[in-house]
Amino acid sequence: MSTLPIRKVVLYKHGVGFFERRGKVEGEQAVDLAFRTSEMNDVLKSLTVLDLSGGLISSVSYESTKPIDKQLEDVAIRLPEKNSLTGLLNQIKGAPVSVAVGSRTVEGVVTGIETISRKIGDELTWPSFLNLLVGGTTIESVPLMEIKKLELLDENVRRDLQHLLDILITSKKKDVKRLTIFARGDGEREVLASYVVEAPVWKTSYRLLLSEAKQPLIQGWALVDNTQDEDWDNVELTLVSGLPISFVHDLYSPRHKRRPVVEVQEEEAYAPPILEEADYVTAGAAELGAPAPAAAAMPAMMAPGGAPRARSRGATQVAPKQAMRQSLEKSVEVKTRTAQVGDLFQYELDNAVTVKRNQSALVPIVQKPFEGRRVAIYNPDVRAKNPMSAVLFKNTTGVTLEGGPVTVLDKGETYLGESMLDTLKPDEEKLVPFSVELGCRITTEHESDSETVHFSRVVDGTLELHSYRLEKMVYQIRSKLDKELELFIDHRFRPYHELHNTQKPEETTENYHRFKITVPAKKDSRFTVTEKGRETRRWALLDSDADTQSLWLSRHYIDESVHEQLRELQGVNKAIRNNEYWIGERRTQEAKIFDNQERLRKNLSVLGTSDDERSLRERYLKELNDEEDRLAKLRGEIDDWNRKLEGLRSQIKKMIAELRYESQVERPTTPASES
């Protein structure tokens, strides 16, 4: 049985790993691979097997999902814990065997094991004998203790015994399933097997080395975890970022299709029906697809600096801090090829990597100088009184930097702080805060100017007043530092406001304007951000009275012509309200007449035929006639008032449509006088 060691590992950011195995086989040979039960679905979905030397892969078999105890129930042979040979021979009665006893070989059919008591001297023994039917006519007893070799001549018995042994050895390894690859061909050949299974997400961490004399340096490490039950010895390791689509699909569990049960119909014969044909698609058919072609590899990244030179006596000594940086630059050899594959980015390590089973490893992926400098960033939502020391990091390394924690060092020997680095594409820029800058203190003051109406407009029966409100935020900065400080200020902007008489921000994020200023050493300074907000207020012209209209005129919201039209509009509106009042009065009288008529009709319905009742009936009828006359008169008046009202409404609608005006307001006013 041959093995295929792991030669290549590709780890992804979404929890899977691609594993490639290569090894040699000869002739018709089987190769065993072991997987956890939880990995079988991924293996069956992604397994690819190739004979690279012209041979064939005839088949791949794997253990079923049936538990061990259930598998043992299907095997006719058992091996007891004690006396396993006699126990086995008792179970294969009738099977042909060949036994070597002394210098001769006996072939026969097993008939059983017999134990006979014998007395040798004063001791009583119970030797066992294997009884064989030899030649179909003779039973020969062979002492069991004298058998040197026993060969099973029946192929079925041999297979059953081997199957039993395979099950027993597998049961020793908990949650392990065996997959066997059967290769066919001539001579020695190379076989490749690859698959995708669940794997821990690889992680990154970085070290930033700051220096005033040189460009800052970034050193990046990848953290990989080998949680498998097999060592990764000198494997080719690739780390891929991005989120390709991946899912779990149950291919390991057997599937059964429910079939209908057809019962025998005991009735008279009839002509067979003609059934329509249907096309059936086999359940579990493989999906077609091809892997994306691999992108061409980029040139290998060179580690900064050359090989360290030997130091001789009398040579100029290197300054300790400079020596520390040089040691850091040269102590780690980083040979990584990077490539962009669609939306994915990958690091291919040139040097082979070894990670023992159930262990983890740090692997260097980048070590390069980058464009950056030390600055400060102030965000009152993060820390109200002090800015944060930060590195203005521009990714000039030429590779994508996966997000991860960052440790910041000064000249490689002093710990300054820590931060988190987001994923950065080449030439992207990012502020990386790492500590509190206690040498600088910042306080804020908020000022709000009064509203100022700057534009008015009359349209669609409303007066629109457009105004500004100025919001000022003053940042008072006190620096105790010995040198100038490049400071970024994150100012949370107000919705629907724009900057006014303020310098342009360096950038604008989702919630902040980010300004850059220079703070002088050991001095107090201030920085002001002014925002101008636009507001629009509306008043219905018909709801305004004469005093309000006069106020509008005095503040230049309207002119004399509009003011005169508003007075005319107000007169028509007053006439409309007067007409509506009188129509309402007559509707009230009309309702009272209806109520009285209803009362009279009810009284008439209960009157009898006596003289008094006849007299009362005549009185009620006369009153009903009088009410009808009054009702007819009221309806005529209501119709007249409605005609007048419709005319007035048409007139005011036309006046409102024709009344249009807009103007810049000449002078500002305060809100108190506008109320």
C-alpha cells in the first residue's frame, strides 16, 4: 500500500484549505488516504486524482457512513479477544486450508477443533487438535501447537477476514474514514490527488519600525494552524485572501428514492395502456465546471538589505540603534511571490514550510520599507482631551496587505503601541493610531449664529423664506511638544450643511471631515470649522393677517405690489368666509325644519277620527305646508350663496396662481422679531 504525502497547501480566508498530495505507485497499486467524517462531504465534492505518468485511475472507494458495530454485524467471521486462532478456525468449518506441520504440508477441509486431556507424568494437559478432512475420505488430526503456518485457500474466507481486520483497525481511530485510490498501469508512476476541506482561517500580524533617518519598515507574518492528524513536511504554502463561494453539500450520506408499491390487480384482463415516455435525470448527477486558470506569478519580492558583513577588530562600530534596525532588516529572509487572481490576492512562499500536526507556525510574508510618517489624529468621539499618535501609512510595498494587528516600534528597540491595520491595496493610504499623545491637549467650543433670511419667494399660495444658520466649532490646541506636530482633526459634519470660510478637508469619511493642520511647538493655537446650513420655512398666504403681511413688507420679504395684492386676496378670502358662514346658517335652519316636519308626521300618524283630532290634523297639515314654503325659500337662498361662493373661489384661485414673486432679502433679522 503506497502513500501520498502532502506537497502543497493553499489556505483561504473563508475557512477552507486546498491540499495537494503527490507520490509514487508501481503497477496496479492502491493508495489509502484518511479523513475525518466531517471532511468527507468536502472531499467527495472536490477530490481530483491524476496519474501523471500515463496510467489510469480505475476507481476511488471510501468507507460508508454505517457505524462500526453495524458493519461488524454484516461480517460472518469474528475474532475473539482470547484464543483468536481457535476461535477463527471454529468459525470457518468447511473451508479448505493448507497447514505446515513439521516438514510436511497438509491440505484439507476444516471440520473443527478438538481438545483432549492427556496425562504426562503427574500433570494433566489439554492439547488442541485441528481436524481436517483430507482427500474427501480421511480425517487427520493436526496438533495445533505444531502448526507453523496456516493458509486459507478459499478466496471468500480470505476477503471476509481482511474486511474484518480493516474494520477493526479503523475502529481504533475515532472519527476517521479511509478513502482508497486504485491506480492501474505499468512500472513506477507519479500520482497526484488534490481536494478542499475545512481549515482554520490564516491570520496576519505586522510590525512597523519607525525611524527619523530612514523610511519606516513593515514586517508582516502569517499565522497558520495545522489542525490535521498529519505533518506538513516541506510543503509549498500559498495564502489567499478574498471570499470565493464555498458551501457544504451532503454527498457522503447514501440517498434512497421512494418507489411506489404496485399491487396485483385481480380483475378481468384488458388491453394494455399506451404510456407516455418521460426523461428522468439521475439523482446526484455531477455538476460541470472547470477551475479558473491560475494567474502568472509576479516576480519574487526581495528582502531589504543584503547579507550581513563580518565585523573585524579596529573597524568602525555601528551605532546600537542602527545595528538593531539592520539586524531586523536582515534577520528574516522573506521570499514571497504575490499574484492577483480576479478578486483574490495570494501570497506564494518560495521557501518550503514545515508545520507539525496540531501545531501552528509564523511565516514571514512581507518585509519592505514603505512611505509613511508619524503624525497625530484627533477625534473627540475617541478621546475628548488628547489626540492619538499615529502613522500615516501609504502602502508602497507593491502588495496587498491583509488586515491584522500591528505592533509599532521606534527604531526597532522601543515599544510604542499597537493598532489594527485594515486590508490595504497597493497605494492606499491609512491612518494607523497606536498611542495617546499626552504632549498635546485639545478642547472644543461650539458657537451658533442667528438665522439670516437671504431669499424669499411667493409661489402656489405660500411664502417661502430661505435662510442660513452658521454653526462654528472652535478647536483650542495647546502643545507642550518640542517640535511641530502634523495634526489631523476628525470633525463630525452636520447633515445638510456645507463648509463656510473653512479650509478644504484632506478627505471626507462617512461621518467626518478630516482636516490637516500644523501645530507649532510649545504654543497655543486654534482651528475653526464653520458650517452653513440651509433652511426653508413656508407660510400659507391665506392664513396670514394684516399685521403679519405688514411685517413681511418691513423686512423686505415682499414688496409694495405684492403687499397690495395680498390685501386684495385677503378681501376676497374674507368674502368667501362670509359666504360660507351664511350658507352654514341656512343649512342649520334647513335641518331644524326637517326635524319639525318629522315631528309633525309622527303626530299625524297617531290621530283618530274624532272632531278634536280632525281639528288638530288640519292644524298640523297647515303647519307642514308653511314649513315647506320656508324650506323652498331657504333652498333658493342657499343656491344663490353657493353660486356666489363658487365665483369667489374661482377668483381667489386665479389670483393665487398669478401671484408670484422672488427676491434677495436686503438685510438680516433676528428670530425673536420673526415669531
